Amino acid sequence: MDRQTNGPGNEPAGDDKLLGLLDKFDEALELLAQARDFAKPGKLPRVLDTARRVLLQPGGAAALEARAQALEEAGVFQGSDWATPQFLLPSLTTYSLKSSSADTVVIEALSELRLLAVAKAGYPHPLVSAEHAHHYLTQVMALNLWLLFSTPSEAERETQGRLAQIPRNLFQHLAERIGYEHIIDKLIGEIWRILQQRPIQVDSAKQMITQIAICQADPSIDLGVSGQGADRLVSSLFGPTQGCREDPGLEVYRERLANMDNAALQGEAIGFARAMHDTGLVSPYHPVLLRHLLDHSDHLLAEALGLSSTGRDCLLCYRQLVHALIRGGVHPANPQGAYGLALMLERGILYQPPVAPAMWRQLGLPLSEWSQARLNLAFGEAVSPRARLLEGVMCMLGQPLGVGQGNNPTCQSARALSMWAYNDPDYLMQMVAWAARDDEIIMHFEGQPISSMESSGGVAKSLPMDLDPVSLIVVPHLDRIYAEMGRRCVGREGDPHRWVNPEFHGWWSGRGFRINVDVATGRLFELDTFLRHFYASYHPFYNGNQPVIHPQPAGIAVTDSAARFIGWHAITLLRVSLDPSETMRVYFYNPNYDSGQDWGDGVLVSTAGHGERAGEASLPFEQLASRLYIFHYDPLERGELANISQEELDRVTGYVHRSWGADRVPAAQLQAESGQAQSDT
């Protein structure tokens, strides 16, 4: 091997110790690669031990990054959580990197180096796109900024010893490769982009902002010109108003409020409301003010929630209920309930006859032991499980498009919760009551009851934990029911979603159903007819300008930034209209935590700047149609199929054939196209 050139490690020539360790590492890796699957566990410890010693050397991280593909192909991650990088959670890296287990620290470091190789386009990974890898590493670095700027603490030295230096060497390398001077700025931009979508779960964003605040406050850390846009984020959490500008602590702030006059209180109320609606984040100081204002003025309470005339009217009409919701579900330990409450009042859904009584029921709902244990395990015991669930209910009703599926294959259940919160809030609250109180949900499929407790396993292999409070309690039940509905369709011709979706999501799901994939073969099926039906059902120019009245379930073929097929995914079609630039766009709900994605071939999903409302994703009509594989419609309201031009359909078909449909073209069509090509020749 020529060490003077950029060989497999890109390692600097002349570092004899590193070169010697790399020779040993390459030898150990080769033995692992050659071993049969049952023998790999016996060969792995030598690889990890040698990697540990390499990572402690200057240039070691760069050398292992260049070997990323060889590492994975040899089976270093085989049989572990790191084997599926597309499902890794940035928030869990902190625990792995602080572990006292050398193997855990090393395999986490190797995983980050693998994703760095993918992000820098040196390793075309079959499961992860370069954009996804870059996004993941940005979040990892945000959550672990202390590794860039601080030496090992006493606790780290006690538990990890020299091992504590490995994460620091790793992060120095990550920073240099990604662009050290841009990390903070990119991070701030990423936080704003996520918050613009108004997710219910904002803990990871708050953790990142906290890390930025710590860096800003540490005089030993020089951020240079970076971090100029961070002040608004940091102040929204730690000092949104004059009364808590220097983050004095909750008790001190309570004392200050007691001595404020109405003018000062109004200033505080306006400041908190502005910060909350600007960012979607709620400071722990905000609930202190809200609870103080309960005994003062509903006018100031409305100011503190940032309500328009609609929300103010709703507050005054349901004054006792709103006061009870604040007392029961908005505390400094779970402040996001304030934002959920404000948006819920703005929607005016309390005027629907069943909703206010259902909220009163929620306030006093007795939770089962299982529900209490789940909520405490996921969120801690700073507030009661009932208060945590009440916060979740208010947030879901206020932010129906902010529901996320987490790191779980439960997009169907997340979509159902979002759809009910958006379209049928009292039905959602009934589901919450059954699940939280009775540990059981019963739904019907074609007239026959299905019990969540009597059904066998769902799509998720384990109980999901990384969810909002409502999803945490309800999704396991919905997941089992959804899977059971699918099992009852076994043996039927075609895709089971045709029967499951209307029964699972609600009566408003269209009974008309189209699919462009032959279920038996996976080949494209009647694509032209499928597209004509979609245009006739949803495009205002072809359906008599009929808007989408109820949210409709649909299925897409998700592709990565290289337009490669990743999998099938559930979305909700919300509306179709012209955007500010006069482009016809489809606005939809995506259960993913982040809807802004690059699906390849120029298909860039937008979440802002094209007329999107908070929580919506959008694409031009042609591009969304090109990733669609199933949709529902009302067969009695279909438009004229013949009016769509073949040129327009050919553009959509081109998108399909260049992406997920590339290897799904029917054999007969391929033969016909081949014959036509020969004829033309």
C-alpha cells in the first residue's frame, strides 16, 4: 500500500504509530469480513479495540472515515441498532458517547464517521441519502456542542478515563469536515426551519437552543461571527420579557409579578405572546404569568395568549373551562400547553357542542396504571401524568398538523390522530379517554368490532416512546387495530388500504380508490388512467374548481435525493390551490417530524415560502402526482378525464420512470418501447 498517496485512510505519511495501528486494524477488519455470519461476533472485539486505539491518535478519525464503506460491508454494525442508520436518533448519541463501555463509544463514533462519509458523497449508502446524513450529523453536533468546546469533566474522567477523549477527537474531525465556522449558523437555521413547521414535540429544539445558550455564556468559547441569529431563540426560552430578561429563576419572577401594576403586566403579557407565536416555543416563565393573571384580568390573559378576536371571544365564552385548563395543564415543567391552548382557542373548536364537555371530562379523567406509568417513563414526574396528557390534548387540538410518528413505522396511526384533531376533535378525545382510562379502544371494521386488547401485534415491533403524550397513549392501540384490519383483508384482490383506510380514518375518506401498482408483481399498473383520475378528482382546473372538503388519506412512494425508492408512506391531502407564483400546488400533511425533504430529480418538498400554513408540506401538482401511488376520491364527484393533455401526463410519467418506477415498468410496455425504438432506427 502506498502511504504517500491518499490511500484507504487518507492518513498523513510519517505518523508511524498511526500507520502501525492502521495495519493492525486493516488486518482485523479483513478477518471480520471473511468470517461467516455466525463467527463474526468472535472477530468483532479485535476490530473495535484496534479502532479505539486509532481514534485516540491524531488523524485517526480521518483514516477510519475513509474506511467507512469497508467497515459496514465487513459487518461491524451487523445485528446492532446501528445496522439501520436511517432510524438512528440524534438525541441518543449523547448517552452512547458518555458510556463507560469502550465498545459502545467506539461503535457510535464509527457510525458517525460512516454517516460523514455518506454526507460528503464518498459513500453512496443504500439506506441513507447524503442530505439525511448531513442533517443527522448537524443535529448530533448541536446536541453535543460541549464536546467541541470543553475538556472532559471530573465525572467523565471517573467513568470513561482516556475514553472521554475519543468523542472530542471525533467531533473536532466532524467540525473540520462539515465546516467548523458554519456549524452554529447552520444549526440556528435548521432550528428555525423545524420550528416553522410548528411540531408538537420541541424538546430536541429546546436542547439545541440550550447548548447554544451555554456556549454564548461561556467566556472561554469564541464563536467568532457565528450565532448572530441565536438571540431570538435563546431569549424565547430564557428571557422573553423585561421581567425575566436575565433569567432570574421562577421564584424571583413570581415575586416580581406580585409587585407589578397593570401596565407592567400588560408589557409582560405582550412580550410572552410575541415570543411564543414567533417561535412556537413557550418559556417556563410564561405559565407563571398565566397562572398569576387568572386572578387579575381576562383581558390580560387573552393578551398573554396572543389571541385574536376569535380566540378572545372563545375565552370569554368558556372562561371557567379555560381557567381550569391553565390550572390543570400549563405548568413551568410543561409550558407548551399554553401554545396548544392558544391555538385551540383560535380554531374556535370549543363552539362545537361535544368539545367543551369532552374537555371537562379530560380534566378529571382517571388514568389507568399503565397509562400513568407510560407517561412518567417517557416524560418524568415533574408534573402529574394527568397534567402531561392534558397538555398533549391541547397541543394536538391546537396543532393538528404538528403530530409526528417519531422513529416508528406508525405513519397510519399518526395520520389518523392528525386527521381527527383537524376534522373531528370530539372523536379524537373519545379515543384518548378510552385508551388512557380503559386501556382499550374498540373500532369497527365492516360492522364487526375490533378490540385493541384482543388483537395481536401491530406494525411497530416494540412500544414507541419518542412521541407526544397523546400519541404515546393512543398509538399502540391504533397500531394493533390497523394491523388487524389489514389481516381481515388477507385473500382479497388488490391493496388492503382500499377497505382499511375509510374504516380506520373516518366516513369522510372517499370510497373511490385508485392504485397504480399491481400488488402481486409490484409493477406499474394503468399509470395513465391513474393520473387522469387524480387530476379529475383533485386538480381545480379539471374537477369544476371543487376544493378538498375533508382531508383525504393517500400513499406515496418515498424516494431519496438520488430519486431511489425508499418505501411506501402515508400522507394526508389537505388542499390544492395556486401558490403566490401562480403554480398549482398540493398541500399535504406528512407524519414525519420534518416534512422538508429532497425526493430527487428536482422534487424538493417545501414547508414555507409557497403559501404553506404551519405544519403543511407542499409540491407542485405534477411532482406530487409523480410520487403518489394510492388515493381516495368520491366517485360521485369525479371530473372530466378526457380534458387533461397528454403532454402534461407525459411530464408526470417522466418523473415516475426516472425515480421509484424505474424498475417497475411492465414487461409488455418495455417490449413495446423496445420495438418502437428499433422501428424508428
